[in-house]
Amino acid sequence: MRIIDLRSDTVTKPTPAMRRAMAEAEVGDDVYSEDPTVHRLEALAAEMLGLEAGLFMPSGTMTNQVALMLHLQRGQEVIAPKGAHIYEYEPGSLSVLAGGVIRLVEAPYGVPDPEAVRSAIHTSPHQAPTGLIALENTHNSAGGTVVPLEAGRAIQQVAEEAGLPTHLDGARLFNAATALGVAPAELAKGFRTVSICLSKGLGAPVGSVLLMPKDYRAEAWRYRKMLGGGMRQAGVLAAAGILALTEGPKGLARDHQMARALAEGLLRMHVEVDLNSVQTNMVYAHVPRAADFVERLRQAGVLANAMGSRVRFVTHRDLADEDIPAALERIESALHVV
Ligand SMILES: Cc1ncc(COP(=O)(O)O)c(CN[C@H](C(=O)O)[C@H](C)O)c1O
């Protein structure tokens, strides 16, 4: 039986073209800044996102954490939307590495109200001083929801008035750009630092890029080295990353269509899904005893993740057209197993 893997878009495997590019990549020691393919990837990412410099890293957790280390002094606070990945799934790194604390603000569908952000900014000497405002686009635990341009701009305005920098966790920024029909650079505009993942829907096997002002790069490089992220002949990975940027976005609309079809199929089975939150390649379903249900799904040949009281399904490029209808059949059977 074909296993249908809906756990995450991180499960995407490199395409044959990526494997060829990896095998043929021109490489050098990137710790000595001598890998030409890494340089090409970083320059391409910076150009596509409209920021001055990029730094290639092994993961999105590392690009986020290096950004937090760049922005925060010890004891400072970052304001972020409730459910932010930097809080939920980067195991306390913010406190250990940047020495910071986090203040989560309500964020319906991943979009905080600008006034809620403004009122969360600390000014009293008795409180942790606010050092950064972070957003996440798309917002994973809100459902893979997008932060529209005007909403992002409004929050950047609040940050600017308070003299604060902003960071964008853009692990799935290209999904947001596809859903909104805008260029990724439009969504990145105005943020001091932007993290993008090559290894999710864009399909690269490994890696993320942190985009930033060029005068930040030396310090970011040092933090990456401090975390053990200095890589040697990383051009083998960067070659796939270049194809992820140039070819990956083309397939994202299909991922979103598959997620929509999955959500509508679940609703037909009376599974609780908020269709308004299905905006890109994720579907969160409220199913009683989510972990048990995910186990029954595994036995039926569908892989998904239990995220608290919800089950998350993520569509991606490696799914075949027939996988969503097949998954729905298996999900229905798993629903009726007592
Ligand atoms: C918004 C966001 N920002 C950062 C990251 C971290 O990227 P990696 O460290 O996994 O490369 C993720 C990964 N998300 C993973 C997934 O969705 O399967 C898990 C939850 O960590 C993310 O969703």
C-alpha cells in the first residue's frame, strides 16, 4: 500500500534535477567563504527578497535563532503572534541562545492586531524591555494562514514608531506570496531580517537563508559559527537550494489546491475544519483524541501529525494527484474505527 505522507512539507525529497545539480555543484570551503554555489544561492535569495545580504544555514530554526541573537540583548523581549514557531517549536532556544523572553499577543489567523502589539511594548523599567517585533508568514499553527500586505505594514508602522526592528519568520513566505498573488519581496519589504526555508514546500533537502542588511552579516556569520552552522563544501546543498528558489514556487498553487480539496472532503465527513484557515498548504482538523486518531491513520497508510488537540495535514509537491482522494477514503475508514 502506498503510504500517503501528510505530516509536513519538510518531507519533500530532492527532484532528479536537484540531485544532478548537487552532484555537479562547484564547491569550496564555505567557512573560508570559498564556495561559489553558496554565494550564488545567498545572492539569489537576497535579490528575490529585496534585502541586501543572505546567509545560508542548515535549518529554519537556526536562521530564526541567529536573527533573535542579532536583535536582542540579554533580558530583552520579543513580541510575537500567539502560536509562533519561535515559541512553540524551537525548544526554548530564544532564552538559551539570545537570552531573551517572549510576549505572545493574540493573533486571529496568525495576524496580530496592531494596537495589541503597540500595547504589548514595554516601557516601564520594571519590565523586560521590548527589543523586537516578530511575525510569521505563513503562520503555521494558525493553519498556514497568510499575513496580508497591509496587515504586515501596519505592524511595521507600530515597530517604527517605537524604534523597534522587525523579524519575519518566512519559513513558508513563498506559500504566502502564491496565495496572495504578490511577489515574495513585497511581503519581505520593511522587515529588518527575514528567514526563508528552502527545505519545505520549495523542495530542497536541507537549508534556510537568513536575509538581512549587509552590515549585519559579519555578526550573523559569527553566531552561525558559534552554533556549529559553519559548513564546508555546502555548495552541494546550495545547488538544490537554487533550484528550490527558481523552480519550487511553481508548484505551490497545486499544494494549496490539494489542501483545499482535503479540507472540503473532511467537512463532508463532518470533521471539524475551519475552512477560513485553509489558505495555503495546511489543514488543521479538530478530532477527539487526536493522537489516537493519528495512530489509526498510520495503520491505514496516512501519516499526519497530532498538534495538541488538533490533527495537522500538510500537502506538498511529492503527493500524487490521486493521493488526496485516497487519503480521504482512508481517513473516513479510520474515523469509524472505534
Ligand atoms: C513557521 C516555521 N518556522 C521555522 C521552522 C523551522 O524550520 P526547520 O528548523 O525545521 O528547518 C518551521 C518548521 N516547522 C516544522 C513543520 O511545520 O513541520 C515543525 C513544526 O518544526 C516552521 O514551520
